[in-house]
Amino acid sequence: CIVPYVRGREKSRPVDEIIREIEMLDKNIYKEVMLLGQNVNSYSYGFEKLLKEVSKVEGLLRVRFMTSHPKDMTPQIIGAVARDKKICEAFHLPLQSGDNEVLKKMNRGYTREYYRQLVEDIRLRIPDASITSDVIAGFAGETEEQFQNTLDLIKELELDSVITAAYDPRPGTQAEKMEGQLPNEVKRERLARLILVVKEAALKKNKKLEGSAVEILMEEKGLGRTRTYKIVRFNGASPKAGELAKVKILQANSWVLNGELIS
């Protein structure tokens, strides 16, 4: 990955500095905050502690975070999300590949078995949690069988959404020098298949929400997001942006939920 080379070493801002910045926000406008980092789990002062402190800020309705490296996700962080009603039950856990050999070449530090167990642990503690991911198609040396392992794992885990990309060698990275660089047409074909599988998995997961009532935070007229960061559209009178509302889901698509306002 070129990101660490471009951004440099990670830096962790002190807890009190982050809290002061959030407290300065006009809570009549800002109802939700996102704690953002290349890997929030490696926060030097303890990410579980930061989550707890941020959730204490008066006026906030929701707290989110991303991105989490799977190998650094801890039971303590999962527990903080499970206990605190302000912390949204949404986990972005980049998988990148569902094949162990490819994961090793990527230097990811975990296996498909570990990732599967992590997803199971989260859903055991937080059944309604959404789990989204990143996946790369056509990494250097990836075989058809290895790519199929990725597709199979996405289907099995029913991930809520996946950001997809075809592998693109970046100058200065170790992967650029690896043997087995695939032709662009192979990477494009695999990406198309990956997108289809992701779309089907997301639809299967969202269909389970049909008929249920979900809490949304209004973003604009007729549109809001659930605690699990799913987009919800509905007709009729709209609460103001920044207000919470209840919507009954009538129809689920892969990327958007459609419903009617309850309250």
C-alpha cells in the first residue's frame, strides 16, 4: 500500500485535544462525529478510552469511527460499541483478500479464518452490527482459485458493503516488484465479478430489514442514514436535518433502503 509512504508515520492526537475540538462544535448543527484514522485501533492513547470520552460530550447523538485494521480489533473496542448507545454499531474492516497466501503477500497479518472469527465475535456481541470492507481484485500473482476464495468468503459472511478496486501497482511499493503481475483485462474481469458478488451479498443482507423500523439521522429532505450507515429514502414530510426519525423499511436494494416515515 502506498498510503503509509505518502502520509508518513501515524500520529495520535491527545484525547483532551480531540474532546475540545468536538465540544467547540455547534451541537445545533453537528449531531454526529466520525473518528477517522488510517488505523484507529492503533491510537496511542487507547481507542476504547477515546470512544468512551467522546460519547460523553453533550449534544452529540452519534459517534462513528473508521478505519479499523482487522488484526488490531480488540474485544474491548467491540465491548465499548456494544455498551454505549451513542457509538454506532458499524465496523469497517478491510479484508483485501479472502485467500491466505495472498493475505501473506500483502503483509496483512491475519488469515481468512481469523477474519471469519472476528466477524462472528462482533455479531455475537452486536447482532445488528454492519460490517463493511475493502477488497482488491487481481493482486500480483493472484490465481483464479485464490480469487474465488475471496468471492466465497464475501458470500459466506454476507458483508453489508465492500469498497472494491482492481489492483494497481504503485511505484515504490513492494508489490510493484512482485512476480506475476496480471494483465489489465484479467483484473477488470475479476473486478466486475467481485462487484456482482458484493451487490448480491449486500442485497441479501438488506432484504432482512424489510418490514422493520429503523432509526435514521436526517441529512436532507427525504433522506437519512441508519446507525449502521445505510442510506434510507422516504416520501412525505421530512424532519429537519440533524434530527432523529423512525422509518419503516418497505423495500431494500443493494445500496439504498426505501421506506415510510413512522415518527
